[in-house]
Amino acid sequence: MKKALGIDIGGTKLVYAIIGENGEFLSEIKKIPTPRTADAIFEQLKSLAKEFEKEVDVIAMASAGAVNRENTRVCSSTPNLPEGYNKLDFSLLSDKKVFVENDANAAAWAEYKLGAAKGCDFSLIITLGTGIGAGVINEGKLVRGKSGAALEVGSMKISADRQRKCTCHRYDCWESYGSGTGLQTTAREFAKKSPEFANSLLNSKNPDELTTYDVVDGVKAGDAFSKKVFDLWQDHIYTGLVSLVDIFDPECVVISGGMGEFIDISALEAKVNAELVVPPMKLKLAQMKNNAGMVGAALLALGV
Amino acid sequence: MKKALGIDIGGTKLVYAIIGENGEFLSEIKKIPTPRTADAIFEQLKSLAKEFEKEVDVIAMASAGAVNRENTRVCSSTPNLPEGYNKLDFSLLSDKKVFVENDANAAAWAEYKLGAAKGCDFSLIITLGTGIGAGVINEGKLVRGKSGAALEVGSMKISADRQRKCTCHRYDCWESYGSGTGLQTTAREFAKKSPEFANSLLNSKNPDELTTYDVVDGVKAGDAFSKKVFDLWQDHIYTGLVSLVDIFDPECVVISGGMGEFIDISALEAKVNAELVVPPMKLKLAQMKNNAGMVGAALLALGV
């Protein structure tokens, strides 16, 4: 049985383990801090590849950013990784086969092969976290686009009116409303204009310092202001999701990422299905946890 | 060489001709009115199939609506065709192979095989007319989705605020802003609230009776009000287009349909490329004319 060294390249840490053809971990999962320069990241990855090259058949990485069609480098900008990162040629890391895939695509592949989308050859997997990512399986294959940059759904515009500036400099990106960061922005904006904030459990806080966690805690405590903010956020997710389901016509949609667990899945499923051109789709929570990216990259690299 | 009877099933007319493997017309292009009931449409198609069955190898149809994966019936509602149309089983029309494809998908295939997207294995083709349709070629194949209903981009929401009700009953569909009908709605809304309408060449008209043609004529005559409405319309097209290009990462985007010719292609191309996560894409005007749907359906049915 073939084995991969799976590596998840995050903004703060590199996570790695040896992974088998069934997605199983054949070693401990280890974490080290992500080096601060692109060159240092390259050297660190090279040293990991060297350390494991006798034990594995391929080096498989999941990374933020759009990955080229050859799966050898990242070709978009990556705000959470050092400058020059998108100049690195990962194929030079090792004499073994080296394979890199966008983390959302890789996680989508893991959900398709082993998780909530198992058996669904038409699936859309959305990652809701600090940002929004997505991957699509169409006829059992990842949709990657001409340069591997497809499914940049975080940049989908949910307004034509330049209402909210996104951290990416564009306006009205879905991500600026539907991500965790988006929920926080909505809370801060709403606190300043809504009279309900005065009666909120959160009213001792500075509106400009409200966080996603404050809102989530407020909802749990039955706070009406928090509930309104949360409903606005779910509406924003709904708005983008309806569009994507009409665009891809998937059998199932999987919600993953840290913010996913807060969503009322059955309510959102019913609301989306009521609007689709051709319903239904099945909405599910992801089954793969944090390591979906490296598992998916490993499976893709191993040809599974 | 194999031949297809190509039929375009429109809300007002059926257009048909014999088409060869290179997309060439091997007969006159004929038009007859679309019968007023689903059953009468079926009988009409059956009689056409009978008339040509000795001359052709397949019966190929392009139709509005989402077409099932077997390419035998329409599985969505089709507002411009009679009730019951989506219950028809086209496979029963003839003993010859019968093939039906969504008209936007079929037109996209024709542009890919013979027109402006020739050679581009990653293409997005947008049809701007009374409504908005689209087809995507990814790795040289049409993206169809689980039930052939993918690329219902007209329903993509470009606002989360329930600003404009679409003819399809949903709110804020891209189609309700970016289509010809959308331009007309924008003109009527804007005439009622903009002081510029008083000085417009169109000011003798009732705002509620303004048409797309009035605006297009106004732009040609240098009318400032018309120009503003037209720019709003182009902004609406831009908003949806940026999202779709980030979603599919195509090499080239082709604009077809009756409204396409009014667009400033190079300005729109530059504006979209300035916003993409991974630019560039090439924006082009369609080369295939009105019969792209039936030609594309014929090529698909013939396996070309």
C-alpha cells in the first residue's frame, strides 16, 4: 500500500503526518510553526520531505491560494503567508513526486472520498471560517478551472451597491458577510445603528470591539440583539448558497469549517430548496475534521 | 458523414434544419409557430421527426429549461412554454436517437466547437437576452450538474436585500437586473426618481412604458439619462460576471444573445480583470448567430 507525507501549510503552523490510501494516519500528527519567510518555508518543507522520503511515495500538501494545473505551485496571492510564497516551485522539494492542492479543494476531496459527501458525484463543499472557501465535485472530479483557481466563491458579490469593503480590497464579497469575520462586521455595524443594542446583554461592550464569539455566546444566552445579528449572518450565507446551488446543481452540499457548526442545517436546507430552479439538494455538516485538507491532498496525490 | 435534424424549440417558433458533423446546414432553415399546448408540441415534433427520419441519424433539440442527465426531457419549469411541457418524454418522438439539451448549454457547445471559444477548454458562455443563460466548458466538457440544471446563473442573487422582484418570483436574480428586461426595469425605476429624466430625450414617455429600445436609442442619440441607465445596466452585468469568473476560472468568456452587441467588451474585460482573484480572462463577442442552440445540440447529438 502506498503512503503519502501529508502537510497542511497554514498561516501559523505546518501540520504533517504519514497518510495511507484509505486516508488513515500512519504516524502521529505533528505541528511546527510556519517559518516567517517564503525561503524559510521552502527549506522547512524540504527538510520534512528529506526526513520522510524513505517512508513515503509522495509528498502531498494542502495550501491556501489557487494552485496551478500541474499541482506544483500556488499562483495567486496568499494574504496569510509571506511574500514570495507564490514564487516557490514545490516540485523542487524532493526527488519523490510532490503534489500541492488548494486547501478547500483538498478538503472537498476528503469529504467526497471519506466524509459527508461520500458517494455524491455532484457535491459542493463550503468552508466557513475566518474566510469562505469551496470545492466542487462534478461527475466525480474536482472542478479546478484553467489555472486551478476555480471556486473562489469568497469573492462572489452579494451586492451591486459597494456596501461593504472586504479585507481583499474588493467590495461586497460573500466572504465579507458570510464568514466569521463577516458576522463580526455585521455585529459592529448593527450595534451602532440598532436601538436593540441598548437592551442587549452585550451593551457594556464597545461596538467596535464586538467579536464573533460575543454574538455566538449572546445567541446561546437568548439575547435578542445577538439573535438578530446571527439571523442576518445566516441570511448572508443563504444568499450566496442559493446562487452556488443554482450554478452547480449538486446532489449534496457540505458545510465545513469552524463556523459551520453554528448553522441551523435543516432550516437552511429548507430555505434553499424552496428557491432552487431544480430542487432538491441535501445539506449536511462535514464529517472530516481539521485535517481534511492534508488527508484530501494525500488521497489526490496517491491517485485515490 | 452523419447528419442531425436540429430543432430549436422556442416560446413562439420552432426552427429546424438538417445539420452536418461540421455544424453546416444541409437544408434550408425553416420556421413554424410553436403549438399552444404541450401535446400539440409533441405531435408537431413527432411529425418533423417522421418527415426527416430517412435523411438523418439523430433528432437533436435545443430547449429552454434544465434537461435531465439522459438528455431526454426537460425537468424544470419553462415559463415561455405551455404547461405540461416538462412532462414530455422526447425519447418517444422517434425510433432514431433523440437528444435534447438546454439551449444555453447547446449554444455554449457551438461557440466552443466552432465559434469565439474555439480551442478554449475552459470557457464560460453567457447569453444576454430577455433573460440570462449560461454554459460552461470545463476541461473540454459541459458542466451539467446532477440533473442537467447547472448554470442557472440568471437566478444568482446580486443583492441580499430583497430589492427587486424577478419575474420568476424570487428576489434580486442577476437576470432581473442584467437582462434586457432588467435594463427596462432599471430605466423605469430610475425615470421615476431621477431629476435627469425631465431633461431627457425620453421625457415625453410615461416612465412605466419605457423600453430597452428607448434606452438603446437614447444612448445612440447622446442622451445623459439613457447613458446613466445603460451604465447601471453594465454595472449589473459586471457584478454577476466577476463572480462567475472567480467561480469557474475560465480562459475565455463569450457574450452572446441579443443584448450582447450593446456591451463595451474591452471596457468590461478590463474592469473584470482588475478584480479577479487570478486574472486574466479574455472577453469576446459570440460568433455563432441565432442558430447556435440547434447547431450545438446537433453537434452534441452527433458526438462531435
